[in-house]
Amino acid sequence: MENLWSDGDAKAAIARHAAKGINGDLALRVYTTRLLGGEPRLVLHGGGNTSVKTRMADITGAEIDVLCVKGSGWDMGTIEAPGLPAVRLQPLQELHGLQALSDEDMVNVQRSNLLDSKSPNPSVETLLHAFLPHKFIDHTHSNAVLALTDQPDGEALAADLYGKRAALVPYVMPGFALAKKCSEVGKAHPDVEGLILLKHGIFSMGATAEEAYVRMIDLVTLAEKRLAKATRKIFPGVALPAAPASAADVAPILRCLFSIPARSGGREAAQRFVFEFRTGPEILAFVGGKEIARYSQQGPVTPDHAIRTKNLPFIAPAPEAGKLDAFAKDTKAALEKFAADYHAYFTRHNGKLVTAKKELDPIPRVALVPGLGLFGIGNTSKDAKIAADLAETTVAVIADAERLGTYECIPEPDIFDIEYWSLEQAKLSAAAEKPLARRIVVVTGGASGIGAATAAAFAREGAEVAVLDRDVSKVKGLGIACDVTDPASVRAAFDKVSATYGGVDIVVSNAGAAWQGRIGDVDDATLRKSFELNFWAHQSVAQNAVRVMRRQNLGGCLLFNTSKQAVNPGPDFGPYGLPKAATLFLMRQYALDHGGDGIRANAVNADRIRTGLLTDDMIAQRSKARGLSEADYMGGNLLGLEVTADDVAQAFVSLAKAGKTTGAVTTVDGGNIAAALR
């Protein structure tokens, strides 16, 4: 593990924070916390915490002792001073005399002693930091330390490696009891550099920020060097299909099976999840090992992972290209067993509690697919990425543990206590979901104009959005370079979306361009070019969407940008209006032919939207063709208002939410009776 401490950077951090009225202790605490948080082998997604004991002024101006400790929700890799809220130290230390303290009371007393009531909740391990005497304290979930202690003889291995440099703490669930235990061990070994929390992580302590940080690096390096000596062969493989199916083929099937059916509203109303796919040599060796049912089903490498990944990952059968129906059947059976086992696990431990818990859903948050890789699963793309990151860390830790000996984590009852920990459950369930959360949306031509406005509108509603366009260099989020007039490019784009997020729920087929000319004079090449983009591309996009949606079996929604030209042609605009009219009827055909699949199809007819398609030059030309001023042309509707791309975007969002509407056309033109459907 590389020591990244820099005297120059440390001094710069002090100067930068001093300009904001922040003292040097807290400045250095931010600096080294970031050093630790930037190393994924030490810290991932909220894991770990740091603290410093210092003095600050309270509301009266009096200087008091405080503990600045990592706040809930802050990432150590990007933390700022507000992410280390100051808590009055003496009241915390007085709690040491208690025999017991509930988690809820602990949180309450910590919050009640904040210097600033608007600060985030202090870490659940705040009392541990308060009870130890050291000025600077660092805590990480080092991969190397976990691999060393996640063993049947982990305590002996750690004792042999660290000797008098670090004291060992048996596993205790985070909270008041762990704080008391660490204080007890610390007092018995006052000169140690750190504490090794067996099957949990590591603490390092020091009089200065540099000392605590360097000790963390040194203690972790010792574990890394010990693991490097291990040579036991791991993960002997099993025979797998010579031609495995792709992630794009497998993900929609898993997404279908992992969904939770709705009591009403049909397939489209089912509660679904978002995926994140990972693969590579290490992952493939792990998921393809013949003993996967042993080493992958032990439990999480560190307790807090259970909050994000559940108690165990799901093991799927190996998928073979061309045999996806068999894969779906076998996976369904395996998932039914997984759900039954999860229910039994819950019943087994919930019955022993004084206050019963509410059972969580039985859907896995990590799926291991032999021959392919692994999927992280979550309510959002962010959650899925976190699950996948933790799964990759699990692969690395178990691999090191198996090279050294045999992987063994905390016992099942302790895993249950963490997974159903009231503090963490409250944190995860606090945020209300937005209307289109868990939905995966594809917008073609989404890099500018109506498409960009539509992509942004769906993102605001909580959807995961993939933008398809020829140039996606300025797209925020998932942008896929795609020429919608090239069927192969469209198919590849939808496969990329499926492999990235798990499937497709809503497609806005928006890409288009306008060609002008009197229909009796226009050349065939111009008309055919317009049909390629303004009709055939919509067909290619819709076909690929339906291909994925039918595999998901969760319904879906096709939305077409058809333009008022489809029903109210303008002079000298036939090359644009003709294919748009065909696309309007294409929408209706999809509604007719695929309603039985739960797939809805609707269209938006918009008019005179100032975008990259309707440029200032084209506005001038269309105004002249109609004998109007530009202002009268753009506001030439019953309301006398210019319609914007955002107005069209809202129409697409509304149709996406209208779960029982199909075959409909929504007009967004400010009122144009000549374009009204009849």
C-alpha cells in the first residue's frame, strides 16, 4: 500500500481551510480522510470513518473539546469539512459508564450534542472514536486485513503477523457494545498503533494526522505482504458452454425474473430493478469455479456490505448462446429456491427477536453468472454500481483468503443483525422514489433539441436514461454513438443499453431531420433519404426495443415523435411530412400488434419547435412559404404562444406515465385546428 502523504499538500490543505476559518486539525483530518477514501482497497461507498479531537467555539464563544467525526452520507474520497460534524466530546465520553445503550438512543444523544444542528448524523461508530484517547483515529475495511481475518484461524494469523503493533478485537456489531469493547482492548494495550477488528476492519490511531495515516498504510501493507506469500491454488473451474450467451441477452431475462409483480396495473406496473454488469479474468474464475456454492455462499467479507448486497449472492446457471429459453427456465427454478431460502433465513432469525422485523424483498442484489460475469442489482443505477463494486471487492477478498486458507466470515445470525439493522434500514428507506424510478429510457437524437429536453425530463422523473445520437461527446450520463439509419448500429446500441442497465422500458424514437421541396419536383434521392431517417429508422428502433421488451416480459412503452406534418402537411414540405405520416401509422400498428405483449405505443405531434432541426434559417423559409412574419409563424396558434422543446418533453413523460394509454396521439402545438385529429 503506497504512502501518499505529502508535506506540501498537507500545508496547502491547512492554508486553504484557514481561509474559510477552519482550524488546522480539521484541515488535516479532511486531507488524510481523502487520502484513505481515494483508495478502493481501503474504503468503498460509505464504509470506514475518521475522527479528530480538537477545540472549537460553541454558541457562547467558549472554547470546548469536540470530536469531529465522519458524517453519515459523506464519501471519504471527496469529503469536505462539513462532512466531519463537530460533537461535544465530554457528554459522549460520559456515556462510557452505561451498561447498555440502544442504537436509537445513541443516535439521539449524538445529534443532541452537535455544535450545528444542521450537520449530518455522526457515524454509528462515533462513540468508539470518543472512547479511545487518541487525537486522530482512522477506520477502514482494508481488503488485505479482511482476507487475513476472514479465516477459521484468522485471530491466530493476525496475532502472529501484528504482534504488539496492533491489538485484536473479536467481532461485535457496530454500536455502543463495540465502542465499549474497543475501549477495553485499547486500555489493555495502550501502546498499540492500531486495532484489528476481526472479520470487520482495522483502526489506526496517532497523535497527528500523519502518524495515524502512516500507521494505517503500514499495518495494511503488512497484511498485503503476508497474503503475497500465499500460493494455494484457487477456483478450479468446471466445464462451461463453449459459446456463452452475451450479457445483453442474459440481462433482460434476469431483469424479468427478478421483478416483483404488481397487484394491479399489468406487467408494466411491476417493480423492477436496474443492473450493472462486471466481468474480467478474476471475476470469470470466481463465478466459474466448481466450488462456487461453498465460497460464494458464506456471507459478506465485511458486515456493512450486507446492507447493500443482502446476505448472499444468487448463482445463476451457465447461459449458452441459442438456448436462452432453457436458461430462463433453469434460472426461474434457481430463483424460486433462492427466495424460499431467504424466507427461511428471515424466519429463522426474526423469531428470536423481541421486536420483530419486516421481511425485505427476496430479490438478490448480486447475481453470479458462470461463463459471463456478475451483475449488481439495485433500485437505481447508482445502487446497482455500488452492489457491483462491493461484489468485485468480495471476489478479490475471497480470492486472497482462499489462497491463504479457507474463506469464513461472521456467522449467519450476525449477518442477519446487520442486514436488518434498524439504523441502516431507516437510512436506505428514507427517500421516496420518483415516479419513473427503476425505469430505463432510451432517447434517440437525444444530444440536442427536443431529444435533449426529453432526456433531461425523464432523468428528473427518476429514470435511468441512455442517449443515442451520432455525436454524444457532450451528453451527461450514458451516451451511445449511434446512426439510427444503420440497423446494425441500432441493434448494437440496444445491446449496450441492455448490458449496461439490464434492459429497456421506455423508448422515445425522436431522431429526425427535415427536407423541403415541392413534391412534384423533388428528386427520388431526397425523398428516399428522408424516409430512411424519418420512417425506417423509427422502425429499426422500435423493432429492437420490442426485441428487448419481449425478452423482459415487463411490458414497455414506445413513443414516437411524428410532427403535425403527419396530419396537416405544409406547402413544399412533402419530403418531411410523408415519412412522418407513415411513422404515425407505424405507431398504431405497434399498438395493435404488441398490446398483447403489454407494450404500449403512442406519439407526439409537435409543431414549430425552435431546435437544431427548425433553425432560424428554416423558420425564415417556412414563414415565407406560408406568407407570415416569423413572429406570427412561431406563435401562429390558438394560444398565441411559442411552443418549446420542454413542452414536447413533458408530453412524452406524460404518455410514459399513462399506463393504460396506447395508440394515442398527443398534440403539442399551442392549438392548430387544422392539425387536430378527426
